[in-house]
Amino acid sequence: MERTDIMHTMYDKKGPAVARNFEKRGFAAWYCPTCEEALAKAISLIPKDDVVSWGGSRSIDDIGLHAYVQAHYKVIDRDTAKTAEERVELMRKALLCDTFLMGTNAAVQDGELLNIDGNGNRVAALSYGPRQVLVIVGMNKVVPTVAAALARARSTASAININRFAGSKTPCYLTGMCADCKGQDTVCRQILRTRACNPGGRIKVILVGENIGF
């Protein structure tokens, strides 16, 4: 991903401090300046015999992790389902995988994660189930406060995410702006604030000094 020198400098100063804040809350955390370094770190954290699955995430695509695990690990991939029922069952099985991969909608610089989900499978896995969860976080998603994280998750991440689904009738699909909708198509059904990790180190946060994901 392309970054300006000024952005590089800011991320490189801020990233290690944010990683330390996550560690204070029981997460395992690292700052990697580039996507290449983030990919290498993620691979080093996944035992070769693990069964791996993931939630919908542009960030794991952006660093090359999605493609890597598909090529080198046994995976649970909901996109291989031939029916809607099979897809649901694969998503359920993913909740008991060894390593679950995901991005985040926003991260608070004091060491918290904020995520919004339509189906709830991604936030469910983050909370409980998989033996470990690897969260890939572009520094563009790090914000100062929980309120800013929620605003980013709703007005930026969710609004972009809904545009992957043609034909939605939500306000953010039609106008690009959140209207706190309650309709059947809403993708803001589950909102999870993860403010600490237990058991310690189960959630592993890799902060990436690039603008990745959305």
C-alpha cells in the first residue's frame, strides 16, 4: 500500500505505543510498519496443523494472509458452500476453529476494539470460541476515543461494507450516510466493544503501518 513519508513517520511513532496499550489490556500485540512484515508476523503465529477460518475482512486480503492460509492450511471457508444452509453450518463450525482471522472496524489508541456485525459470526468468534483470534488492524483505523471508534464503525466501515451487497435499501447504501436504520437490511445488528482480553493473549492484534481495509 502506498503511504506518504509523513504518514509513515506518524504511524511509526504511534504504532508501538498503541501496541503497548493493547498489551496492558491482556492482548498480545505487535506493530509492523509494512504489509509484508505483518504477513510474516501473522504466519509465525499460526501453528502449521491449525484449522483456520475468518470473518469478512478486506484487511486480511490486503496483507496477503487470506490467500496464504487457503494455500497452506486446512480451512473452513463459507464461500465454498453450495446452499444457504451449508453456508450457515460452515459459519457455525468456524466458531470452533483453531485460528480465526479478522480485521476490525475501528481500534481505540488506548487499546480497545470496536466492531459492528450484520450476522454476528465475526463478533461471536472474537468474543469466544476459536483458540486464538488474529486481528489485522491498519493504522488508518486507530482513533482517539471509543466514541470516535463507534462513529467510524457506523459512518465509514459499515457504509462502505453495505455497498458490497447490491440492491440494499439501507440509507447508507442509498446515500452513503448512516441514519441509524432499523430495517431488515441493516448491517448494524451487533455492536461489540472489546476492552480487554481473557485469557491473556488469546486475541492477537497486529497493527500495520499502512492504510488497509475500510
